[in-house]
Amino acid sequence: MAVTVETLEKLERRITLTLAADDVSREVDARLKKLSRTIKADGFRPGKVPMSVVTQRYGYSVHYEVMNDRIGQAFNDSANGAKLRVAGAPKITQKEAAPAGELQFDATFEVYPEVLIGELSGVEVERASSDVTDVAIDRTIDILRKQRRSFAQRSASDGAAETDRVTIDFEGKIDGEPFSGGKADAFQFIIGEGQMLAQFDQAVRGMKVGESKTFALAFPADYHGKDVAGKEADFMVTMKKVEAQHLPAVDDAFIRSLGIADGSGAGLRADVKKNLEREVKARLLSRNKSAAMDALLKVVSLELPKALVEDEVGRLLASAREDLKKRGVKDADKAEIPLEIFTPQAERRVRLGLAVGELVRLHKLQAKPEQLQAHIEELSQSYERPTDVMSWYLGDRQRMAEVEAVVIENNVTQHILGQVKVNDKALAFDELMNA
């Protein structure tokens, strides 16, 4: 039977679904009879509950299920018959007037757009590269030492200095009035590590245990605390304790504690370099992938299906609420979060997803088995038992789907970089890591 598809506007379509009322009634009766064989009701033996009782208790829900199933099947059959690629779920509304013995519904929905990809050869893309230097290795070893450092209390005559851990009481006031977050007792921080604003950090240097001082501090205009941003406060600080840090020596014991079996300095540096190279590779891939996708968006032309954007906004909202929960925000599920803040990101994701899908189709950029295997092997190398990690991936379809998506994105990235005008740029290690 031919399906009539009505075009409403742009991607929106409408088709009419028709169900035979008798068919629906027969299906409802059949399901209720099947249900009656297993349900339990007070005063009746299993399988002996009267149909009138079954219908009274379950008739509405069974009728709802049958209608959902029948409408869903009718819509799928109609959409497939018309060779439509439906974007998102249809909106179903029952028509008031229908021929006798029939139930009719309007299904309003969107279809996937035509995706037109223009010429990439005229687009310029910056491709970053970076190397792991000896300085970067030395700095990373210093970080490892700091992670295992200890502190010992200084004598009362020693003033607080760079790298010391200090314990202080402080109170700040703006125009003579206390402000939220401006007071603390027995507060600890390490001088020179950027844990406090520079003026605060500088003010406590040289202070001795038992000493108090006052100083003015100007909060930056972009300070995260909006109530005090751009304002000047007066702080009173009392030094309670000063502790000097002690870094472990880079000896055999220290090196072995990091999992380097031979305890050698060369082994430590080689291991650190390997890990840094892995991190550099991942960051470069992410950066260059983003640049490639930006280039693709410059040449793609399509209409955005509203339904897909709405679905993506819903996913971003759910992710934001989950993030709030992890941060300990009370009633995160009820927090008022305006949906419009997610719209630009959702639109970009949908546009990019459609463009990438078209590029994959046109140029056969699907993930090959050997690529999936190679990617899993690379992922597993950063773990102590690589074979277990590989089995963990290979044994789960969802995890493999995630791997496949990454490999496809990598294929698309390489394809785009092979088409555009590439400007290679060498980044310093610090510039890449701090980006």
C-alpha cells in the first residue's frame, strides 16, 4: 500500500497511520487471556481469576501497550515503505474524525537532511607537533618527588619561605565587613605553589610562628567568587606553624618505589619519557582532531533536525546533573539549569556527527578490524597486565563500539588533513600540556 508523505517545512514530515479497531480489540483480548493464566488475586486460585476482574485491573495498561506496539509497527512500516530516514522519535496525535471501524493517527517527524560537503583543499589547518625534552623529564621526576615529600616543623625563629608549608588563621573584611569564605582557622598551604592569590602568598613570606600582620589584597576582576571579584579586602593573618619540605633523594629505593625493577636512574628516565610521549601523543591527537573537525564544519552545508538537537541537549543536561552530583551538590536532579546554555554545543555536535557520517560513507572510512586491534593494544600498554585489558575491551560490545567510534574519528581526521592546506607548528612541551 502506497504511503502518502506530507512535507510540512524543511525536514518536517507527516504521515497518517490507520489501525483497524477490531484488530486492536482482538489483540487486547488475547493478551488479557494470556495474562489471566499467571496473575494472582485474593480469593481465586492461580489461573482461575475471572476475566472481568482481569479486565478491570489490567485492561487499561494492556490496551495502552497494544496501541503503542501497533502504532510503532505501523509507523516503521510506513517510514520504511516510503524509504524515509527518520531523525528522532515521531510525535503521535489521534485524529478526531476517522472512518467507521478505524483508528487514525498523525505521525509528525523529521527526516535526516541532505549533507553537502564542499571543497576542503582551500581550508587552512594548523597541525601541532611536540617533543618530550630532558627538561620535561626532569620536571616530571621533580613532581614525583613532591608527591612523596615530607614536612618537618621549623624552629620558631625561622621565617616562612618558598616551598614551606604554613598553617595560618586569617580573616578578611571588605569595607570593614566580613564576607563569605573570608575566614579560616588552621588553614594550610604551600608557599610558591600557586594555591593562593599572589598577594596573599607574598604577604606570609618571612612571617614567624606567633606573628600576626594585616595587609590589603585586591581580588582580580575575573575572580571565581563573584561577590568579591574586583574588590579590595583587608586581611589579618596569624602564623601558627611553619614546616620545611623534604624531598626524597632519587636513589634506588625511590626509583623502585615507582615500579622500576632495576632501580636505575636510566630506567626511571626511560619510563618517564615513555609515559610523557604517550600523553603528548594523546594531546596532539586531540588538538589536531579538533582543528580538522573545525575545518570540516567550514565546508559542510545541511539543515539541522530539531529532534536530534533536542536529544543532544537532553544528554548534555543529564551529564551536567551527574557532574553536579559528583561535586556533592545537593538536589542536583532538581537544580534549575537553563536548556539554552547547551544549545550551541548540541548544535555543533549534531552538525559534526552528520558531517562525519557523510564523510565516512563517501570515502569508506569505517574502522577496519586491524585498526581496532591496534588501538586496543595501544590502550592496554599503559596498564600492568595488558592482556587482561585487551580481553576487557574485546569481551564487551559497548566498549568495542566506543573504540570503533574513536578509530573512525581518527580515520576522518587523517582524511581531512590529507585534503586541507596544513600549516605545521612545533609547540613547546609546556605550551601543549598547559593548553
